[in-house]
Amino acid sequence: IWLSLAKCMNRSGFNTIFGCPLFTEFVADFAALEHISLPSAHTVLLIAADTRGVRTDAITRVAERFLASGLVYVCAWGPDCERVHDIFDEVHVGDGTVEPRYTLMSSWHSRDSLEDAILFFIEFAIPVNAPIGDTSYLAVTVGDASWSATVDFAWGDLPAFKTHQLDNSPASNGFVQPDAPPNAVVADAPAASLS
């Protein structure tokens, strides 16, 4: 199924832990995300972007589109990534009057290197409501070709990348705030009950 949905996306191999296909996509700006189709009915997504200059309504439109298209887990990385995370959660939960159909898992990685966010994405971003065999992993980098090259390098040899990350201190790629773990939130309850 995922092959027919991802014809124009870069397929980069398999997540060897789960046996799921890995895809990458580079876009010039955040608005271009509105034109990306998710590669499968259940998708785990990493968004690497600097969204400090991106309007909230633009992020909301992307969240609405992806959530309606099978997004089951979103990891956000880069300057202002916590806001991206929060908007995806808010769109998923809505105003709390209707129970969401499924649980969206989400995390933000504002204090991690991109390499550490990628490692979290491939090792720990596991959807709770989707059959893993029907799930794909998509890493989208926005506006910075060096971030795209980092993802491509990781996907090129996942075992070597994982070993390198686990054996070395976090690598700096221009946006690192050390000494804090990633933050994960389950967004399946009304906003008033989220803490």
C-alpha cells in the first residue's frame, strides 16, 4: 500500500527495528508541507524545521492535513519546535467536545541535536494504535539542506549511525541545547486534562 502512496517521495530503506519503510523529503519552506502526501495509512513523522517565522495558521493547516491523512506520531525538532508540537496536539484534541478517534503520540526535541532526535525517531517513536506492519516513517527537513544531508546520512547506514550516536556525545549541528531529555505527550484527552 505505502509504495503507491509515496511515488514522488524518497524511499531510503527500512527501519530495521520494526521492518517499516523509511522515507525522506526536503522542502524549501514550511508552506510546502501542505503539498506532501504521507507515504502510508499510518505514518510516523519527524519534522526538522525552524518555525520561528512561520504563522500559527500555516502550522495548523499542515497539522490538519497530516492528521486527516494518517499521521499517528509526530516528532518535532528545530527552533520553535515545541510550538509545532503543541499545535499538532491542539488540532488533534480539538475543543474537547469530541473524543479523538485514535491516540496521537507526539514529542519535541528542542534541547537535542538533530542526530539525537533522529535516533529517538527511529528507536522510540512507536505508534500505539497502528499496526506496525502498516506504518511508515517519514523525515521531512525544511529549508536547510545540511539537515537533509544529516537525515540521508543516518538512513544510508542505520546500524552505523545508531552505534555512532550511542558511542559518542551528542554532535553539534548548529542547534543544540544539552542536558534535557526529549518531551513526549500523548494527545488523546481533552485539552483541559493535559498537563
